Amino acid sequence: MPAADADPTGDLAELYAWVRRTREVVFRYASDVPVAVQRRTHPAFPDSMLGLLAHEAECYLYWTGGVAQGLEAFELPRPVRELDDVRALFRRVDDVVLEALAGDLDRNVTWRERPLSLRWLVLHPITHEFHHKGQVASLGRILGHPVPEGIDLDLVLPD
């Protein structure tokens, strides 16, 4: 029986490629929303659409960059004003994640006296991204810009 934290696909890099393609669908949706709406907040959400997307990047940079690889902390500009700024953050995220994926995914790092595998430190921000992606879609709907019919923001289908 495989270890509980074993990668069931055998290829975390392939999973991350699907995540990146899914992220592009989210970016395309967000780019069709007026910038003023991308920046708008709502009491039911912790941030604007742009802020939520930037927070996703921040999570990757903290866990996969800082904790997993010891990279220097990265301060996000606040507030994030443009979707292009978020895209730039995710280009940095992609570099950090791809570097992590090139390493030993079963290597443990100690965080707050807990051993965490590099595999977990990559998967955690992925699940966090999908959580906030749902918030982005819900916020867009509440602000009058629902995801258009026929666009699916779930994980893209494999090629």
C-alpha cells in the first residue's frame, strides 16, 4: 500500500501544468470583468477579486518558496491594482513551483516543529488556490459579473 501522502498520479508536475492552464481560464474570466469591479470589495469576502488572486500567489511564495526552499520573503504591493500585476506574480510563482518540483518531493522541511514534505508544500497552495478561485467566481457573481455560461473554472481536462 502506498504512503498516505504519496502522489496518486505519479506526476505532480503534470498536475501543476493542469493548474496553470486552469489559472489561465480564471485570468481570462477576470480580464472580461471591468477593472473597477476587479478592485471592488464586498463584506462577505476577505478582499477584492484582484486581492484574492494576489493572495493565492502569496500563498505559493510563502509555502513553496519560503518554507520549502528558504527563499527570501516577498512583499506584495498592496493594493494590487491590475490583473497584469497578478499575472507577473504568478510568473514568479511558476518559477518557484517548478524549482520545487525538480527536487526530492519526499524531502521533509521542519515548520513550527512539524515535518512537512516538499510534496505537501506544493499541494497545499494548489488546494488554497482553488478555494480562492471559488471566492473570485462567487464575488464576481455577487458584483454582477457571473462566470459566463459554458466556461468551467474547475480543473481543466487533460489533453
